Amino acid sequence: MLYTWTVSGDYIDFFDKFRIQADWPKINPRMIRIFVLCALFISGIFSCQQKDNTNKPEYTLRFGHLANEQNIWHLAALKFADEVFQRSEGRILVKVYPNEQLGKEMDMITGILGGSMDLMLTAESLENWSLPLAIMCATPYAIRDSDHLRKVAGGPIGKEIEEHIVSISGLKPIAWFERGARNLTANVPVRHPDDLKNLIIRVPNVSLFVSTWSGLGAKPTPMAFSEVFTALQQSTIHGQENPFALIRNAGLYEVQKYVNLTEHVKGWAYIVIGNKKFESMPPDLQTVILESAAIMQEYEHGLYLEQEELDAQFLKDKGMEFIEVDKKAFVDLASKAVMEHFTEEQQRMYKRVQEVY
């Protein structure tokens, strides 16, 4: 970096007067000027070096997720990045990467554990990492409504699940986001599980989802979310299931006609950081991360409440037709499939979740 220094004649005049008043007749005025210039130059170098060191972050954290730039998850992630930077006084810089730029969900989990990235948004995919209790955040028909969700995710059961994740995976949940209900989209109306026969449905790479949709009568196929639009366009799959926000942000209204209101999952997603990275930070910066995460969580919740109705109306305006389903028929078959799939430990947790009021 090139620094340019401008020295005013006032400095020279000051030292000339000082020399006269102090009666230093043997000191050459030119030497005084050179001394002043050198002192100012050295002082400037140290000052600028200090400024550069202040602006350089001690930690740069890479935060990845699957949604696009318009999604409230991305907006919440940006809020977190801003809070962290301000509260740490520039010591931590968070870079946010939407649209699976850092890889698909399982790739990002591997990336955090390997140290190539630091934060991500994840949920039911954690089950694939020997985390049986993590599946509760996306278990079909386990959560009744938003109030029930907050009591579970934000209460003793939620803390238990978070400790479970840290102890086994090395991932530390620092916040959770409420997710809109997952609904089935397709190009045929689906009012009853009988209507799912021969329908190929994309699901996340989660064994419970495969078991549940098989139990409902569909043909589920795991697939990365970034591949869904093209697969629907080419009729490789016939439908998919996601909240309104992801249906909208992925432009699925262009290739799907119906939103079938199954509301089969009301759940939450975790923002996780590598525990090794978190523990490597000094206590004051750990506090910054946790405080900023709490602010992000509440910020996302406020956005979610506003956005859910807007997204539903947007999809209707784009021509999607909303179909009411036989909810009891879906609940009965899905709950049976869940219990058959779950281990005894998961069954006990499933019942505890349903008993929260």
C-alpha cells in the first residue's frame, strides 16, 4: 500500500520559533526540518500499520445454505453476519454463500467437519450422521403448530437434541429457524393417499422421508434440491414436497400445477457451527457468536410470520391451485410408517414431543 504524506509549513515555523526561543544557535535549521519530517513519517507508518491490523479480521467464517438470495434464510444469515462483524468490532467476518455454492447439504456437513467451511443450515439430514434424535425436527405429523414447535425446539427437548448433536457429530447448533409446513406439489391433485399411486416424489436424502412416502403409497426418490426443477421439467419425477418459500424461490410454480395441502411436516432447521472452530475462539468472541445467533433467530421468526402468507398468495397468483386433502387419512398412514421406521429410542422421543402442550 502506498502512503502519501503532506507536511504543512506550520510545523516548520513552530520548530524554527522553538529553536530561537530555546537559544539553540548551533543547530542547523535544515537538520531540524529533516528530523521533523522523519519523525512524522515514522509516526505515520506505525499509525497506518495499526489501522490495517484493526481492519483485518482474526476469523473469517464461511456460511453456506441451499436457499437463494430472496429466501428469508439468506436474509437472516446476512443479519447474523452483520451482527457478528459489528459486535466483534471487525474481528470476525462471516461470508454467506447461498444456492449450495459450497456444495450440497451432505457436502457442507463434511466441509465443516473437515475445516473447509464453518457454518451451515441443516435439519433432518443430520440423521445420516448417526444422530437419531435430530430427525425430530422434521418428523411427519409430530408438531401441531407454531406454538407447539417453539415449546419443543426452544424447550428442554430441544436442548436435549442439541446436546445430542454436539456430542456425536462435532456440530454445534447455535440457533434454529421455524420452517413453513411442507406441502406436496404435483401436476395432478392429490386429495387422498390413494391418489399417490405410481407418483414419483422427490424427497431429501433422509430415510424417514423415504419410508413415510412409501407408506403413503408414493414412489419416493432422494435428490438434491438444486436438481429438482430440471427433474420436474423433464418429468423424471412427478412431484416434490417443501414449504411455500422454497417452492416460490426455486420457481417450481413454472413446472407444477397443484399445491396439495398435506402439511405433513411442521419443523425447524438448525444453524450449526463446527464445535472445534467455536471452541478455538476466545470466550468474548464465542459470546459474540451466540448473541448474534439469538438475534438472527428472532429476526428470522419475524420474517417467517410475514412471509408465509405472502408466499402462498404469490403461488396462487402464479396459477397454482391449492388442494385440501383428507388430513386424517394422511396422518394415520404416515404415523404408522413413522413408528415402524423408528428405533425404540426415537419412538420414545416422538411420544414425548407429541405430549408437549
